[in-house]
Amino acid sequence: MFNYHITAVLIGCFLDACFGDPLFLWHPVCGIGNLISWLEKKLRSVFPKDETGERQAGVCLVLLVLLAAGGFSFGLLSVSYSLSPIAGLAVESIMCYQMMAWHSLRKESMKVYRAFLKQDTEEARQAVSMIVGRDTKNLTDMGITKATVETVAENTSDGVIAPLIFMTLFGGTGVFLYKAVNTMDSMVGYKNDRYLWFGRCAAKLDDLVNFVPARLSAFFMLAAGYLCQLFYGGKYNGRNGLRIFKRDRFNHKSPNSAQTESACAGILQIELAGNAWYFGTLYEKPVIGDPVRAVEYEDILRANRLMTVTYILALIPVGILLFITF
């Protein structure tokens, strides 16, 4: 049965590379997001509106969402594989396909790049606002570029390598559970007045499940940095990537977010992160990397190339597993 899971992973990755997220197809993450929003309203109306009550409500949210995501995916796969191995493989392939984000991340970030090619800052600002959580209305061209590169770097782990790891090890159910955790963190894992206690459980669980994937993602990205330097030239610097990774990989409140971001900043020889505005509030954040050279919009293309090579390197062990299991 394991060889069917691995085959489904590779088929899902192939479908994502070819088609991305088709608009006509319902996406499970949307369903998970709707469930989180509905449960938040219900739980807030039941539990006391103090620190203890909000913590308890947040724990209930996590348990209920995981139960729903895990139960739905496990049940769907069990029924499918009980009908026939081919039916199970088809369903699991679609599940893996929908949970992989390489195509959409590249597509959306390259919209910013193409806007800069047309020298249209407003279009670039609008495009970057669709993929980042920070305020974008006052960003300069350099700020827009940095925000885009940071998103590509961070989501190389969250949206590409981590889902690949979970679907490889635990199949469709594993990646559904991972995406449920990831979606909860993105919706309620904020340290603001509304979510400081309610979202604490979701945020800590996201840190836990991403701990190993973030570091493996950085490992693959560092290897990709050397390959990009070899094939694409001096704008990439693998050795500098390793140096900055060692120095700056914890320059973020999250224990995981700066892992790939520091590797990317070092490889591209630019400075990322620093202070940013979120929901009208300025958050002071340390910088990542050194300004060996100025950030330029071509770095969006370079970051996407780095992400793609990182992804290819991560797929190699999956292919080896498939070869071994057949």
C-alpha cells in the first residue's frame, strides 16, 4: 500500500506543476477555513471571555478542526481504497495535488515581477497584497520586492517542502492534517488583542509540526544555492547562504520562519526582513542577511528559481522511495 501513497504524491506534484489550483475545483483549504471561522464564533459564544476561557476555546478549536480534517480525509481514502486500489490512488493523487502550492506560489509572486517589468508600481503593490499579511499601501519598490522574496522563501517550507514531507510519510490524511494546522495558524495565530490567547494553541502546534520540515527545507535550499551559483552565476552565493543561515536563522519570533528566509537572503546576497506594518501597527523585527548588494526586482525571479531547484532536490528522495517500494 505504501507504494500507492508514494505514487499518489508524485502524481499530485506533477498535476500541481502542470495546472496549479483550477478555479472550478473546490479546494479543501477553503472548507477548513470556513470551518475555523464558524467554530471560532461558536466557541467564543460558549467560553468565558477571559484568558483561561479563550485558551480553552482555542484548544477546542484545534481538536475539533483536526478531528474534522483527519476524519474526512481518512474516511474518504478508506472508502476509495476499499473500492479498488486504482480508485484509492486517484483520490489520494487529487488530495496531494490540492495540498501542494508550488505552482500557485510561483504564479502569484511572478505577477509582482511582471508588473515591475511594465514599471507599474501600483499593479505590483496590488499583486503583493494578495500574498502577504503586512500592510502594503506605503511600500516602496524595494519594499514590495523584499516582501515578495520573503514570502517565496518562507512558503518554500510551509507551502511546498513541508506538505511534501507530510504526504510522503503519512499520505493524504497526513497532509490534510498538516494543512489544517497551517490554516489555523494563518487565521488565528496572531499575537494581537483578539487572538493572543485564543490562537496560542494553534500557533504553538504550527511551530511544533514545522520544526523539522523548516530545517529540512533550509538544508535543501542551501544545496540549491550551490547549484544555482554553478548554473546561473554570481548573483547566487551558496557559501554566503550557509554563513547567513548559521547566523540569522533565529532572527524571527517564530522558531521556523527565518530558517529558509536566512538561507535565501544569504544565497541572494541581500538583506531581508526588518520592521513592517501589520493592521496599522509597526512591528520592530530584526533584519536577515547582509546588504552585499541592493535589492532589485530581478530577485523575485531568482527567489523563484531557488525555490524550484529546492523543490526538485526534495523530490529526489521521494522518487528513490518509489523505486525501492516497487
